[in-house]
Amino acid sequence: MFRKISALILALALVLSSAALADTLLVLVPNDPTNEGRALLLLEAIGAIELKEGAGIEATVNDIAAKNGDFEIKEAEAAILPNLLPDASFAIINNNYALDAGLNPSSDGLYMESADSPYSNVICVREGNENSDATKALVAAFSSQAVVDFIAATWPNGDVVAVIAEPTDGFDPTVNYEALKGTTISIAVTPVPHKQVAEVAAKLLAEKGITLEIIEVTDYVTPNEFVESGDVYANYFAHIPYQENFNKENGTHLVIVAPIHVEPMAIYGGQQSDLSLLTGK
């Protein structure tokens, strides 16, 4: 409830702010570490801004050296950017939240980053669990040909792209599945596409008598807190740079055990659709 109220207050603030800016365009970007930098790199790629030398994935608005158009950049929580899009000129939205809101980067996005990127969404477990049979079984199921085929069939236009180098049949021959029979492995995921992919993996694990408990969350912090505390065994919701930064900033002990897919980030039009307004060209 608090999150919803906060979102409404922020939305109202943005509307009033954009009205006060008169003819200045409003561009929304995620406010969390690495995803803000990723969004700014996307703006730099289209020629809208220039970042200071050395600024990269952890860049913030303070690292902008120049803007090539007349626009204002505002940060907002990634999860509510789709709701704020109608009140902004443009918004750069993480693909999982875009897809969940019915937006497809390939058809609705004005500019989409390449799928050939370092932003592979990964499965993470707590340090000490990375070599267990439970983790190996989990990784084998998620890294299966069944998952590769599901992603290709569900998002044929590249909105989600599998990055599984050597797909398995769903199982790891080194795992003692008989010992895991009757056990439950919990995993925290965000709704789209992570939950759907997890459901495919769950069917494979079920063949060995293993229950995959899928816990749906809607933010980028709770899944890591769950795994760090031991309340949930694994998570699957974020990309490599985000998880690495989370460990660094929070002193957590998350271990990446498998890259599964990439979700290209895109720029979406709200009240505007002409990207030349941002580039001055």
C-alpha cells in the first residue's frame, strides 16, 4: 500500500513538474544503480547526451557532460515507470516492467539496445550453495533446451533472448536426484519474463520429484534480501552488473551461477515520439 501511495505522489509531482517546465521535454530513467547508468548509455548511444570520460554502467545524471537537446532527465523507481510514461515525453524502461505493462521493445520502443550486451539476467544463490546438488539441478533445468525453445517461441522478435551457451536436457548427470526427491527449492522472481521461464524449469524439476517454489516479487531489492537471509534459496530477476553492484554496495554474498537471458532496454514515447527532439538533429 505504501509503495502504491508513493507511486501516486511521485506521478503527481512529475506531472506538476513537467507543467512547470513548459516546453522542456521530460525524460524518465530508472533510479537504481546500474540501470540508471544503462539508461544514460542508451541516451548517449542515440546522441542525446554526452557522458563524462570514464562514466559507465554506474553513471548517474551527475555524470552528464552535455545535452544535445532541450530536455530534463528525472529519475524514478523502475517498477512504476510504465505508469508514469503517459505524463512524460519519453521514458527508458527495464524490459521486465515494460513487458508486464504490455509494452514490447521491438514494436513499441523507439530505440532498443542490442541483445549483444553484458546485461544477462542470472540465477543467484548465497555463497556456499553454489556447488550443491540443489543448485546444479536448478541450473540444469533453467539452462535446458526447453527454456531456450520457450523463450524463442514466446518472444520471437527479440524482446527476450536466451543466452544459454550449451543447453541441457534439463538434468545434470552429476546430481544425485534420488537424494533431492521430495525436496523443495525456492526461487524469487519478477513477473515477466522470469516467472514464465521459472514455470518451464519447474516442470523439469517435477520429473525428478523436486518442487520449485516460485515466489513472485515486484522490486529489485527484496529478492536479494531473501537470498542473503536464507529465507529463499535462489533468485532470478536481475542482470550481472546489477548483482555485482548490489554485493559491493551492501556487503551481501550473492553468487551468480547461471546466465539465462537478456532483455534489451528501450526508449518509449509518452507524449512525444520523435527522438530527434532529444538529439537536436
